[in-house]
Amino acid sequence: MTEQSNFSRKTASSPQRSPARRTSLFERADVAFGLDGFGVKPVPANLPDGPRAFAPPRQRNAHVNQRDLPQAQASGAPHEQAAPPPKPAERAVALRGPKVRVDHEVLEEEGLISPGAPVTGLLEEFRIIKRELLADAREAGDDTARRILVCSPHSGEGKTYCATNLAIAMAAERDIEVVLVDADVLNPSVSDRLGIETGVGLMDALADKSLRIEDLVSPTDIDGLFILPAGTSSARDSEYLTSARTSQVLDRLTRGAPNRFLIFDTPPALAASPAAELAAHVGQAVLVVRADDTSRAALDDAIQLLSACDDIKLLLNATQFSPSGRRFGDYGEREE
């Protein structure tokens, strides 16, 4: 740094200053170098009393080698910590069970939707039902919303009939996989409705950690439709369904598969516990009630048992009521 005492306080062109007042550094620099262009003004002597705002002192510029700075600092941009690279998206597991063939004659005998058959009023009704379920699942945007439980308060109210028809109707959607899970471990009937043989299934995967659930889900000859049998029942079915293993197994089926839906056919809510236990693992529940048969008390009790699911929908089965007085099957029919 230059020695400031070497500068003379007086020049031939500068006026004489009172020896009682010491000149400031700025004034001395002005005398020596002519700094009038910097607009340095004297501080007023009559400043008002009270708080005053002071600008922070300017820091001296240290000599820094620009090559030693990060690129953002060297360019004058604020330094930000680099964001970690995004995690790669998880890939859905492939469903690799043995392929099975659905007996279409049995479908017709059971009064179920038969793919490839002419459009019926039954198909149109389940198209309306599936639209609401698909829309709610996509709006929620999470895996659990694509797990749909189908239940009823009592037996004989049509839960398996509705679950099977719903699965077939949803499988007709493009680019959608539907896994129909026979979760009625006490009275499995999905396989009978489809005319296929039963085998190792859900309960076996929950009991045996060496089994991979994707190896037990069988594709069918109906495009987009897969079947997961109930498996082997035991005295510990309830404990298996409430274990952490259930969450792991179901997560494995839906994780990374935004177009895969699980439909569970469960025992009646008021007859066995699996429906209430699985309700904690699904995002939507369809409670099937039979017109002129299911009581209000049974309906309230079933809703209470399924309360672990936040979205419970009611499906009125076996009703002849139509607000317009017409049925879907009437559309396009020629009147005599």
C-alpha cells in the first residue's frame, strides 16, 4: 500500500485550509489526483436526531485467482449446491404365472360379460361403473387408488358377480392390466366363475416369503385380464393379512405400474374379517348391496367395518328401477 504521508496537503492551485481542521482522506486524494468526478459531498452538519441508516462498509477486494473458484462464482452467479441426480423410475414387475384359458361357455352360463359378444345392457352398466373408478384412481395418482375392493354385507348379494364383471369390463380398456384377486379365502369362487383351475395364490405368498407374487399371477386369454387365486387357507389367514408382508406383496404388484389395477373379491364384511383387513390396503371400495334385500343396519355396519378405506362407493345390485323407464339394452332396438 502507498504511504499516505507522502502526499502534500497543499498545492499551488488549492486554497489554504485551517490548520485546526484535519482534511479527510477523500479531500487529500482530491487535491492530489482530482477526484471531482466522484461527486464526494461533505456531510451536513445539521443532521436530525434519532436513528440513522448507515450503508455497510465496502469490503476490500482481495486478490483471488479466478481459476480457483467454481464456475458459478467465477462468473458472478450465486453459488448453489448441485441437485442430486433424480432416481431412476422403478420398473413394474412382469406377471409371469402360467397362462390360463377362460371358459367362455361358463361365462355365459353365469350371466357374466363375455368378451367378443354383442354389447348388452349389462356391459353398458359396468362401463359406467368402471369410468368412475378409473377417473378417481387417475385423479388420486397413487398406487393404492388402483387397488379396488369389492365386498357386500352378506353372502348372496352379488359381490363375486360384480367383481368379475368389473374386471372384465376394465380389462377391455386399452393399455390397462387388471388383476382379479380371489381374496375370499374361505369360499373362493372366482375360478369357478371363469371356469379355470385353482392353484397357489395370495395366501401362499403371504405365508412363504420365498414365493414371488408375480410368479403366481396368471395371464388369461382375455387381453389385459390376469388372475391371482386365493391360495391355501389356514387358521392364521387374518394374521397374515394384517402383517407388513401384505403391504410388501401388494406394493410389488402396483409399484411402477400406473396402468395396472387390482380388484379384490373378498368375503362378506359381516361374515369374515378379510374384507376389513384388506380395506387398509386399498384406495377404493365398492360395497355391493342387493335391492329389497340388504337392510340399512347391515349397510351401516359394513361401512363401519370398511372405514379403513377413505373412498367407499355403493353399488345397487338386482334392481329394476330406471329413472327414464328404459334400459341400456333398449337403445337401438326396434319397437313393434
